[in-house]
Amino acid sequence: MKALICGVGGQDGGHLAAFLLNQGYEVVGTSRDAMMASFRNLDRLGIRHRVQTCSMAINDFRSVLGVLGKHAPDEIYNLAGQTSVGLSFEQPVETMESIVQGTLNILEAMRFVGRSIRFYNAGSSECFGDTGQTAANEHAPFQPRSPYAVAKASAHWLVSNYRMAYGMPACTGILFNHESPDRPERFVTQKIIRAAARIKRGSGEVLQLGNLDVQRDWGWSADYVVAMWKMLQQSSIEDLVIATGRTESLEYFVARAFSIHGLDWRDHVRTEASLLRPSDILCSRADPSRARAAIGWRASVDIDGVIERMSAAALEQVDSRSLG
């Protein structure tokens, strides 16, 4: 089996590549410019030499069609495109093009190739908007509140349409927040984790954050890529919500991240109005019961495990830099 991972340089791309290699797959990974990309995550996971990389601009149909024709994958995992909710307010056009046009290009290229290829599309819990106290399942309505969420919702419906119209074995995983040490620091979880580690080692800095009352369902990236694969192995492919089923506040995340180092977060954290997002989602709650029933998947790491693992990796990184 050969898998094509679009966006292999990202957090999920690396973990998915490692998982598929262990399943005996041949893995091809794309980046906009594979010659210049660092692929640090593949290096950290020790698999860089086992992944064949190539350049592909997902918003360029000819580029996508060429890669599909050359590599003839059995499965495609679309993890490419703009990934930041906050950045999508600053770059809405790029966000729409990379997510919506990119997904459409892959679907159309699959039709042109004319053979059955299983297709996984990375969706997002952001599509649901603010769920309040009602946990979102596969039938919950989409109420996107950012350009990123609008783009992900559009891509979701494109995949659904191609599945129904052309019988394509294609699906979207509606993934809630999931983390790992490979997260860039522009994501708030990694920003918190690394700041806590530096403060533990005496940096003396003050961590500035936005709204600490927001609530999210945080899981572990390596768990979630298993769900992606499982979704494509079913005889009847469907869209699924992938989450832990546990929702906590950002304040809880912050408090746990600092307490691991024996610190009181209130001594080191300040809220900053400029970091508040337009139309921010206050609560994102999930019901992943269908994933358990349909593909036998359940998260093995909850928010506490996520914080512990990320904190250990961050402290090791801080110590290695100080020694260097």
C-alpha cells in the first residue's frame, strides 16, 4: 500500500507517516517546496530517511494532478493548508485558497486519474462554532466563526458531495484540538508549555494570554492519526467526530502546566486584551461515541497526559539549549 500525505511537514503529518510506516506502507509526503522544507518533525521521529518527499502546491491543480499521476497512491491524506484560526483573520484569502481550493483540486485530480483512491480530509471542530453544553456529534449543525472554520466547513461539504455524486471513498475527520511537542509556538498550548518550562529554569518572563475561560477538548496527535487511518479502512466510509470527550478550560490547562513544575500560574501569567480573537468560541464540546462504534477508536491520552508529555519535552528542550 502506498499513502500520499499532503502536508507531511506538519504535526499530524509526521505522526501519521510514522504510524503508516509501522503498518508496512510506502509513504510519500508533500510540501510546497520539498527542497527547502526542513521536515524537523520527521527528523525528530527518526523517519526522515524512510519518507519520500516531493513538492506539491495544493492550490495548483496541475501540480496536484502531476503528483497523483507520478506516485499512484492507494490512499491520500489531506493535512495541508493554513492551520491557524488566529492567522486566518489576517490572511483570509490564503486560508480559503489553501483549504477549499486545495481540497477541490485533490478531489478533481482523483476523478481525472480514474482509479479508486481512498481519501481522508482533515476537518475541524471549529466548524461547529460554540457548542455550549451540548456535545457536538456528526449531526450537529455547522456555525463557523472564523475564516478558517468557514474554509474547513466548505471543504467538508465538498468531500461529502463528491462521495455522494461520484461514489468516491472519501471522508472528513472532524478533529477536535490535539497536541504534541511538534506544535509550533504560535499555538496557545505550546506557548503555555514552553513558557512554563523556561520560567521553571529561571527566565523570569511573564506569559501573556487572552481569554482563559474558553473551553476545549484537547487530545494527543499520535492518537488522532490512528483514527484517520481507521476511517479509510472501513467498507462504508463516513465522516466522524474525533475527540476525547472531555472538555476543560484554558485556565485548567495553564494551571496544570505550571503545577507540574511546582509553580503557581497566577504569579507568572497576565491576560492581554490584544490577544482576544474576534468572535472567539467560548466552549467546544464533543461526542465521539460514533467513532467508538464505527471504527473502534478511543483516545488513550486525555488533557492531563497531553500536558505531562508536552511539559517533559519542553523542559528537555530548554535544558538542551542552555547546555548548547
